[in-house]
Amino acid sequence: MAVPKRKQSSTRGAKRRTHWKASRPTLVKCPQCHEVKMPHRACPSCGYYDGKQVLEVAE
């Protein structure tokens, strides 16, 4: 079985993890009410998706 000859340094491990970054979620404007929402989802403020009312929103 293969076993490492020496301990890997913490710097080397940190170099490997440099690209583990959190990214901001993509947001788009709703064409109906112009509120910010996530793409490909019904708007939580007006309830429209693809130009049709799909959710009942209490105002």
C-alpha cells in the first residue's frame, strides 16, 4: 500500500484550496414588478413566471 514518505506542509494544502471560493447567487429583475429574483423561478413578490400568474401572493 502506498504511504507518503513525508508530511505534506500546510502551505501546500492551502495552495490546493485557493480556488474554493463562495460565489454570489445570480439575480435578475422580474419583468412584471422589477423586483430582484433568482432566475428560472417564480417571483416571490408578484407570483409571475414566464408572463403567467403561477403563485397567489397575499398583499
